[in-house]
Amino acid sequence: MPEGDTIHKVALALRPHVAGVPIRALRLPHGDVPMAAGTRGVAVKARGKHLIVTFGAPGAPPRVLRTHLGMNGSWHRYRPGERWRKSPSDTPHVAIHTDDWVLVCFQPAQCVLYQHPGDLERDPAIADLGPDLLGPGLDLDVVLARARVARNAARAVAEVLLDQRVAAGVGNVYKSEVLFLERVDPWAPVGAIPDLVIRAVYARAAALLAANVHDGARVTAPERAPFGHRLPPGLRHWVYRRAGHPCPRCRAPIAGRPQGPQVRMTYWCPSCQAPLVARPSPPTGS
């Protein structure tokens, strides 16, 4: 599933071809959407793992399109008349047509067109999101408070990192990488982790996400490890998908195991990320 940096990259790529541009047609998986005369793209934004495209027409309230790629979705850009990589007749898709481009999202997991921006903000898919880790003015106090709600106290920190209600943007790659860098046991209950560590985990996640809002492959490990060991050539991640390989910090074997209700793989170093022995932090406000 694409992570927050991917959706921000998509927004950056689409924005010049949609914002301020006349929209000739809009097709959703269930069919074509009537477009009022003079309709233009207004804005293209990312909210966590959601792409938000706003359209406006003279004398009408803006309409808002929200897509979520899920596990199989992807955005493509074609010239009018250019052959698509997938058959439009066989593949559910969204298509935004302008004079110069056809912008296509194949197989979106979610696709909703709202008749007013307020309808978007009231949708639980957006209303329940935590702060976007790539959004402006990130407030780690808000993230910490959301992590500390009662339902999270006994949950494993790796599962809470994937919970977009706490903070939006972290996916399976960043989950494992951030916890490794901060030396946190993925199975540690959030209630046993000090506030300072929770803040550090989310701050690290925000920094890694921001470092990857660019063209090219996602990289969470630099060319040279800061741990005194040389990494294999071309290595992009510290522990993600490296089960059985030596830890770049201590050389112990990296472990990998499914975790949580979604059965997502977690990778970690059992030596560097030893289980915590700590008392639960007091509830917020006590």
C-alpha cells in the first residue's frame, strides 16, 4: 500500500496539470460525471494517504474528488489518444481529461465525489484522520495525545504507527524503519513507552517521509551506515524485507514476522530493539 510520501509525490506531479486548468471530462468507475461549462481544477492536495482534487465552475460550489489507492491503485499520465497501460474497459478507473493530458487512477480502493467541500470534511475517512506527518505546522503534542487515548495503551506500537487516526502517512516500510532507528521493540505496548520516545518515533517518521518526497525510489538508509559497518551496495532500507540478514548496527540476525489484525509484516532487530521493561506512562492530563 502506498505511504504518505507517495501520495504527496502524486499531488506534486498532478498539480501543474490540473490546478487552474480547464477540465474537459471526468470519469469515475461508475461512469462519466457531467461537468458544468467553465469547470477548472482548483487544487490538488494530499491528506495522509488520500488524494484530494477540487474542481470549480462559475456560479457553482466546488466539488471534491477523494481517492485512496489501497493495495493496487496507481496514477498514470497520458497524452490524449495515447494507449493506456491497462484496458479502460476492463479496469475500474478515474480519468481526469484536460486539453493536454488524461490523468488516470487505475483500481482505486476508494473513490468519492463530494458535491461540497464540507461533505469531504464530514466524511469519517477524513474527519477521523490524525495530523498529516507531511502537513505544515505538525504538532507532535496532538500526535502524542492521540497515541495516548485509552484504546491504544495495550496495543503494540507498530500497530499504532499504522493507525491513521493517530497520525496520517506511515505505512509498513516506515513502521519498521522508524522503530529500528529509535531502538523500540515493535511489540511494546504504547502504554509502556515514555512520551519522549513516542515523540521521537513520530518526529523520525515525519523526517523520513519528508526526505522521500522526490522522484526516484524510497530510501530510508543512507549509503554509509552511521553504526560503523558498511552496508551492502544498493541497500535502501535498514531492516525492511531483510529478515535473516545481519543488523547494520549490531550484526545480529534481523527478524521478520506478521503482526496485528491486518497481518502486516514487521521487521526488527531482536538485539537492538529488545523488549522494554517499563511502567506504563500515566494517562494524559493526570
